[in-house]
Amino acid sequence: MSSECDVKYVDRVIPRISLRDFDARVDEITAELVAAAESYGIFVLTDHPVPQSAIDAQFAAGRRFFDLADSVKDKTPFVTSANAGWEKNSQARPSTGCVDRNESYQMQFSDEHMAGRWVADDDLPGFRNQSLAFMHACHSLSTKLMMCLARGLGLDDDQTFVNAHDITKPDIQTVLRALHYFARDAAAPTPARYCRAGPHADWSFLTLLFQRPGQGGLEMCPGRDAVTDFGHGQGDDWTKIKPAEGEIVCNIGDLLMFWSDDRFKSALHRVRTPTDPAVDYYGDRYSLAFFNQPNSDCVVQGPKHKYPRVTGREFTQLAMKRNFAQLRREQERQERQEQEQERGIQKERQSAMIVPPVEFQAATSFSPYTGSMDAGDSAAASAAFSMAACMASASASAMTASMM
């Protein structure tokens, strides 16, 4: 395991795909999307239909929300069952065993999920309508990408993915997440185990990420086959993705990787904690992540039937179980490491207190060992997805009717 400071960086050419003249170029765009999904699992969209004015307006709305007092934001607390609401310094990553240092506000189309979760107009006038309009623009763009990806997989119906993301149904799971990563003092040492967003892959279908120019930190490590289970494997080479106005970073999620029978690769990524004032951005970072998640009752299975058939709800439940289990394993690993370090310190102290042989006592000036344990950063491990094992567990769970 290595820390964020120890990893290697590699310059990669992240695929950039223009959506200009979409209808006339749909076959060309489809080929480019498929190539990007099969290789890195992450790509940048340009010339897309989401107006820059709409993006700027949503970022401004997010800034106004995060500028509210915590006591006001806490009127809409995050609820796991709804996957909506505000949370702060509370999302733990299996890759690090510690919480991400940020705050976020998650919004959904579903009135049921958002009941009591929208910030009140008295506190933030117009926020709900503004956010829903932006979400609809993101969904409209997403349907174009879904159609291309379905064609690329050779599905009989190129609307398969679109139909599975019906935002008019109450069980739609798609989320817009506004994120605020806190500024750091460049002159102050970074606390041990401080992570802006630890390495992870999204368990959703497809993510659209909007960033602000100058607010860097996003990094990717492509190829799920290059990593082992939340640990560094054959590949630990990260690439920085610099934000630019008018661009949307898209990444394949675990669900689409599963639905494509592993043909499309879920992208491992993180938001790096700034550690070098000469090159890193220490200020507040704001981003908007639109996670396309299907309807709970949709049926998910790839064209080659590599994995068992599951529903959208079952897949989400399996992903949550996997994350919780791996988080606990990482925390237990860190606990064992700390215990071993403490035993080593105690052993050295005991060795230092051994009385020297009599013939050397007169010449020996003894002082006991007083070393301290170096806490250090926890490992910045990469998140990988072993769906074969996960789905085997799913089958067993189904047989025993113990599904969450």
C-alpha cells in the first residue's frame, strides 16, 4: 500500500469526444464512445447540449447552498434509504478506511425520495426549480449517450438503457450530487488519513461530472483489470484530469460494466488531497456529479448473460453490501497495522531497558527509548469490482431470501 504522496503519475491522452452535429455524426460518436468505454472507462465530452449558462447557474446555486449555516443545511439531512439530503464529513471509503473530507447535497427526481429533503424556498429561493431544470438537461444528454452505448453493445433495442432510466417513475434512482471540498492551509501539515475523496469507482450506470476551471484534484487510474480488490495491483499509475470550461468528464460505473458483461470498464478515480503548494490546488473545490441510476424494477443482464439477472434495486443493494464489507476489512487491516506498530514500539522499549553486562555498567549512560508511532496517511488503495464473487453472493442470498 502506498500513500497519496508516493504514487506515480503518467500522462495519458484522455479520450475527448465532440457531440457536435450529433444526429448527423451518431455512428462516428458511437464508435468513439465505445472505444473510450472499452479502454479507460472515462472520457471528456465537448460541444454538448448543456448550456454553459445552465452549468454556471447550478454552480452558483450550489455555492449559495453550501454558504448557508450548517444548522440550516441540517434541516435536510441525508437519509440512506432515500439517498438524498445533506451530509458532511461522513462518507467513508473502503479504499482508505476513513471519511472523505467534504460536504454534499444529493437531489433526486422522485418526489417520494425528496420528501422533506429539498431546501426550503424561505432559506434558498428558487433552488429547487433551478436544480430540477439542470437535472433534466443532464438527463436529456445522458439519453443520447445511453442510446449510443446500447448500439455499441449490439442490443436489439437501442432504447434499452433509456427505458431503464425513466425519470417519470417514482422508483428512479438517478442523483445529482453537489459537492464542496474544503480549502486547506498550504502552510499547515496535512493531518494523517485526510482524504478529499478516496479512490473509488461509481456503482451507478454512467456519471457526468462538472468541474470549475482552476479547481483541480480529479485523478483517474484506468482499467479495472489493473487493480486487485481495493489494493494496488499491477497498475498504480494515476493521471490528472484538469478541469476546463465547457467540458464534462464522464465515467462508466459498475452497473454498466456489469450490464456490458465487463466489456465496458468502470473507471477508478479520486479527488487528491493537496500536499505540494507548488503544484496542487488548496482552495475550495466545487463539483456537480450527475449519477445515472436505473429504475429499481428494471431488469439488468448483459447480452452474453455472463452474470445472473438482477433488478436495479438488487444491484444497488449488492453494491452497498460490498462497500460495507470492504470498508470493514480495510478498517480491520489498519487496526492490525497499528497494533503491530505498537507491539514493535513496546518491544524496542523493553530491549532498551535490558541491563548491560556488569563489566560495561560503569561506562554506560542509559536513557529509555521514547520513540513515537508515525501515524502517516492510510493507503490510497484503488477500488475494484469483483462482480463474479458479488453475484455468487447474490445468488446465495436469493436462495435464502436474505436480500437487503
